[in-house]
Amino acid sequence: MTDPDTGRGDRGSGADNTEYRIAHLQERLVREEVAELGMRIESHGGAVVVSGTVPTAECRDTVVRVAKEELGGTPVRTDIVVADPTAPDRPEELA
């Protein structure tokens, strides 16, 4: 069934709705807010896990905020690492 106000079809509930919301979150992260392509977003046991690496703490905060906005009442767990852009202070030793 299509909602006449939004033109969107009925997405159902449960897992189908969560998968739809995850896809929308991925789209939003890529196109709108932070243009972040490296996030992995998966549904695990009633919660959504967002993981990946971002260049700055500000970017991480934005990803977390957008995820919580987009996923509403669904619990969100994050495992987002901020990359360290500083050069090493000594040469790497290879065996």
C-alpha cells in the first residue's frame, strides 16, 4: 500500500523496517552530512551496529548523531575509530 502523503510504500514492521532505515542512513551519510563511505551498518539482535574509521572526532560525532536521528527508537551501538593522521616518530622495521 502506498501512503498518499509521502508516495512511499508500506515498509511493514520489524526487520524489513530496520533494513529500510539502515539503507536510508547509509544514503544520508554518503550524500548529505559527512560524505562518509567507510561506515558499516548492520542489524544485530534488535540493535544497529555502526562501525568503521573516520578522519576526525567531529566526523565521528556527526555519524553518531545522524544514526540516532535516522534510526529513532532503535538501539544504536557504535565502534567508530578516529584515524591518527600524524606521521610516525620512527621508521618502521620490517623483518
